[in-house]
Amino acid sequence: MVKVLIWISRILVGGLFIISGLIKANDTVGFSYKLQEYFEVFADKAQFKLDMHSSWLPDFLLDFMVWSFHLMHDIALPMAMFIVIFEIVLGVMTITGTKMVWVANSMLAMILFFTFLTFVSWQFKIVTGCGCFGDAIPLTPFESFIKDLILLVFILILFFYRKSIFSLFEVYGDRMTFGISLLCSTLFVIYTYRHLPVIDFRAYAVGNDLKKEMLRVDPVMKYFYKMKNLKTNEEKTFEEYPMDAATWKYVGMDQKVIKPGIEPKITDFVIYDEEGKDLLQTILNDSTYTFFLVMHDLGELGEFQMEGKVAVDFTPDSDIQDDFVKVNAFAKEAEKQGMHFYGLTASGVDKVGALRHKLQAAYPFYASDGTVLKTIIRSNPGLILLKSGVVLGQWHINDFPDFEDLMEKLNINYAKEL
């Protein structure tokens, strides 16, 4: 009986760690954004406690916590990469029984940390989603906390019996298990970081109609009327309101959901021009091919020279300088073909002006929300193609397309000028 319980725990815990790790490894950049969200909130709360002297903790410890959360925010991406690789390797080693003393200790430490994290998030409403399974399986902090509690039970079983769990392989096989799982998960994480997620679960995925993703569908309801018989005092429920007012008196109403409604997956996407006009609906209804060069933060592309709080010049990173040679040539060809090409960023107009001047970016730039732009594409910069609100393509800057090849792929008649 105990052996069966241990094997169930190994398969369940190991399989869940592998699945969770692979989903996050598919979008490690997105997972790092979720970690940053946690660290930002924790740092702000600790700073508030420090400023108000409202904590039982000494100020030096609160100050250290603020510094630590800011540091973790800055290294969120390598931290996210390490976590997902570690999670996958632990999952594989749990199923094979490799080094179970070390594995069980590591899993217990991880689950205690994440259980605490999800409990705090649930109780204090720190974040709305935990990010445990990325965008593939959205969980609320409460759902994630319950999931972690259940998982903790099975991990405790493995922890208590860790010395009686033996590997399926010999020493050489254990090394192969560790080495192959580590190598494969690391290569997968590097690939998805340098390109885009292999499977896109976001609302902005290729093939999605953004207009539909923004629609709200109301639930289909059925109403029941509680009535009281004036002669017998009997209460009865009617599907249709009884018209015999001399017999029945209205008491109350119940309702039943026949078909649940659908909340929009996209709620905060906006595109503002320099005058503050929202162009989103105009662009989504435009049947012209429209390219957006999405850059959520121009500060990641180089260094701005500031006068006070205003950017007056820009020094791009060397690779960005090379990238924009391709981008600008692409934009020029697109405009020749009557297509639209826009820059889309959350950075201020002063930074946009400095960047455009330095990189000779002649196309218009529009403004949008930084968090939304991070969600649209996991590349800064990255290219997306829309037509009538449908996402036809997304490209990481490392995979920036050749215009002529893209026209052929889209089956668009394109005559290259000689």
C-alpha cells in the first residue's frame, strides 16, 4: 500500500513539475514579468511600512527587504530561467527516482516557498494571477494556493520516504537522466527566449481576431418568480409571471444561468496618436495590411542622454543599430506597397523623438500601455502584422522577416523595384 502511494506521488508530483516547467519554459519572458509583478508589489509594501514605521520589524530589516525585492526584480529573467529548468529537472528525477534525498529536499523547499507566495497573494490580493501555468491554464491566487496545498501533501510523502526510494537506473543512468533533462530544458528555454513561444496561449496569438477577443458576451439567464397565494398562504415558483393579481402576491425572484457569459480577453488595449486620439478601432477595422513595430520600453534599446527629465539624444546598442537598418528598409518597402507601418511604444514622446532621429525611423509612432505591449509580443522590439483586426504574423527581432519573402508567403503580388 505504501509503495503504491509513493509511486502515485512520484508520478503526480513529477508529472506536474514537468508540465508546469515546460509551460513556463515555453514563455520564460512572460514568467519573468509575473515574477517582477510580485517583487514590485512586495517592495512597495515593505517601503510603505518603512516610511510609516508601522511594522514590528526593525527599519534596517525592512530596508534590506526593499533592496532585496528590487534586486530580484532586476534579475527576474535569469531567475525565471533557473526556476523552470530546475522544475523540469526535478520532475524528471522524481519519476526516475534519481537522487531522491536531494530531490525531495529541493521540492519541499520550493513548494513551501510558492505556497507562502500564493497564500500572501490570495489573502492580501497582491496579484490577480499566479503564473503557475502561464497563460495556458490561468489560475487565481486562491486556486493556486489550494493546488500548492494538495501538492504539498504528496511532496511530504516523498520527503518522509525519500531514503527508501531508489533509482530505476545505475549510477551512469542517473548521470544521463540529470544531464539530458538539464541540457534539453536549458536549450528549450534559450530557444524560446531568443525567438517566440512555440505555442502561444495569449489573446494576441497568430490567427486571433482581436475584435472578437475584445467582445463581452452576456450570460443567458432564466428567471423564476416566487409568489404567495393570498388565500392559502402557499408559496409557489412560476417560470412566467402569473397575471392573477387577486390570487398571487409577488415575494421574490430567483435566477438560473442557462449559458454562462464570456468576459473579454482583451480589455485595456489602446493606440493613441500624438493628439491623444484612440485609433484602435480604426486600425482594427482597416482591411489594409498593417505592421506594428512593438517596443514596450525604448530604454532597453540603448542609452538616452537626458537634460533634466527630457531625453535629448539616444545612443543605440550596436545590435539595435543593425536591426533598425533592416526595420527601416522593411518599412519603406511596406509603404511603397500601400501598407501601413507604425511604431508602438509606452515610452514618452521625447524618447520617441530622440530614437527616431538617431535611427532614421521615418514612420509614425503611436502610444500604448507598456503591460499590454509586453503581452502582445515577447520581444522588444518585435513585429506584428494585422489585417481587419486579425493577427497574421508575429516575429521576434532575431527573426525579422525579409519583405520579399513575406510577400510571397502571404501570396501578395509584389514587384520589386530595380
